[in-house]
Amino acid sequence: MPDTALPAETRVLTISDSAARRVAFLIAQEDRPGLMLRLTVSGGGCSGFQYGFNFDDAVNEDDHVFENAGTKVVTDDCSLDLLNGSTLDFVEDLMGAAFQIKNPNATASCGCGNSFAV
């Protein structure tokens, strides 16, 4: 099977200012300044793929690190293929507050916003 992945330097994940501030706040609460937000995509969820968020202090060989205002978000190579061109945002409204992924590759998503199809 041919490798159809785009080179890392042509793939991008944007971190909004709001998301960078929220990640920085959450990391400060953990009192571990070397932490980064790890964003992953895995099979599952109501629409086929689901987003995963956790903190990590390691960068693996196949990881890519994106930064805004000193806040780092890390994602693995396979996840980046599905996230390419996306924006990680943090939105607060009357319904609550949550991280949102604005993913131009998603052809459908579920109501909860945590899963998508391509």
C-alpha cells in the first residue's frame, strides 16, 4: 500500500488563543510546567472517529508539536493526517465550556462534537 501521508511540514494544526489560554490554565492547575496537551484521533464514537485529549510530558518519534503563546499541543502522525487544517478552540457559552475541533476533513459529526466521519 503506497504511503499517501503528506509531509509533516505541509500539515498544520492551529491552536486558537482561547484554547492556548485554557490549556495553559489547566497545566498550571497540574503544577507540572512541562506538560503538553495531547490530541489524538482513534476509531470509535458515533460517527466513526473520536477525538481524545490528555496531558503528556513526552514527545514520541512520530509526534508533531504545535504551539501558540508557549502552549504546546502534541499529536501523532496518524492523527495529524485526520486533523490536518483543523483548529483547536475553546468555547464558553450559556451551554457550558468545552474544547472544539473545527476539522475541515470531517464530512459528518455527532451532536456531542467528539466524534466525526471522513
